Amino acid sequence: MKRSCFISVLVLIFCFISNQLFAQRDLSKVEIKIIPVEKNIYMLQGAGGNIGICIGKDGILLVDTQFAELSDKIKDALKKISDGEIKYILNTHWHRDHTAGNVSFGTKALIISHYNVRKRLSTEQRIFSRIINPLPTEGLPRLTFYTSITLYFNDEEVRVVHFAKAHTDGDSVVFFTKSNVLHMGDLFFSGRFPFVDLESGGNVLNLTKTIESILQRIPSTTKIIPGHGPLSTREDLKAYHHMLIQTTEIVREKIEKGKSLEEIKAEGLPDVWKSWSSGFINSERWIEIIYTSLMKK
Ligand SMILES: [Zn+2]
């Protein structure tokens, strides 16, 4: 395939993806589900990235905030489990399905993120042809870090650790160390192929190394809140890691045999990976993301 044609195909694909991530969607029918995780830790599912919650005597800490249109529903859900105030918000990365709700909470709570998350939220971003405007000031992180930061809150040691160039260039995971719970943001799409934002510094090969490193850090009993998908276990993360390695290897071998992206897509992935294909990232798009990551090496 000619390079210009390849780029056009990628533009079309990412327009679709950016629509999924950033478009004005009708969220009026979305219900917020409260999922107990461990002691005072909960997960909220609505639309967009899963929210992690730590409640207790010090108040409420949120990991990510989904879409602004859902903020009132999120506040109602929080009232069912705590009468405390939201004191801290941690952003796992800049994508709006995880951060747009910041504007509803940022005047009262302190928003914390990796330096690159603030940088991307405070400037115009592009996902190919789509322009993403900066968030208003009240939605921006007011405390940033480069490597890691630890909060002592509700008798928890909340460790926020940055992993470079995986899903984006600003990803962090959040360890609730005493409760043995981990929020992984979009480093983990549980049971499905992930979106990897190559334009924001993401890369499948680094993502795979990052997952390997996280697997080495956590025991088998850790409960994991993924960016997307159900509450998960270390076994689920291992299966995801296995998928990343195996599918990358399949595409790499085909490239080495001289096959084009079109040919690799036409051949598809073995049936064993069929269930990992979701509406958001199907097999073809996943192949393209791997292919582009390998070509960028
Ligand atoms: Zn994301």
C-alpha cells in the first residue's frame, strides 16, 4: 500500500475512534453503577473510563471523572455511599472520557496528575482531523508530578505512579496499598483490545513492557479497576498481557514476511482472539495499531 493511502486509511480510522472518545453523545440514559471493590474502595461505571473511589473520615478521593454531562449523576451516586466532600481527584491520563468531569469538581477538589496530562488538557489537542479544545481552568490539574506521588488519605497510602509512553505519554496507575486495589486507567482494557493513542505518545510495545512491570509488582490477590471493562484480577491482567504479546508477534512475523497492512488485515487474527474484538477497537483496528507501533520503532 502506498504511504499516502495508508495515512488516509489511518485518518478515517482515527476519526471514528475520536468520535467514540470525544464526540457529543447523548448520555441522558446512562446509569451509574456502584461496584464495591474492597472495604472503603468502590468503582463507578457509567460511560467513559471507570471511576475509582476511596471514601472515609478524610472525605472522598476520585480517580478520573468521566464526562461532564454525567457529573450530577456521579454526585448522586457518591451520596449513596458517603456524605463526605470530594477532596482529591487523580487523573490517570488526559482523554476526555476520563477527565471532562473535572470541570464540575475542580473548584472544590484538588486535581492531581502527571505533568503531561495538564500540558495536554491545557492546550489544543488533535486526534488527526479532530480538534480537542483545552479544558477550562477549573478542570485543570493544579498539582503535577513527573515520576510518582503518594497521598495519605482515609488511612490509605495512595501511590500514584507514572509509566511513560504506553496508552499516552501521561499515564499513571493508582495503588491503594493497604486495600490491595489498583486502578490502571487505560493501560488496561479488560478482556478487549485496547485503544493506544499513538498521536499522544502511546505505543503497543511500551504498553506491553509496562504491563509486564506491573504484573511483577502485584500479588495474585490484587483487585484491579481497569480503564474499561469489569472489575478484574491479576489473572485477567495476565491474559491481557498474553494477548498483547501474541497478537504483536503475529503482526511482526507477517511484516517480516513482507506482507502489507492490507494483507495482514485481510488475513485477520486467529479465532482465539475473536472475543477481544469490541465495537470500539475491532481486530482490524487493533492490527493497525500494532502495525503502526512496530513501524515507528
Ligand atoms: Zn484513554
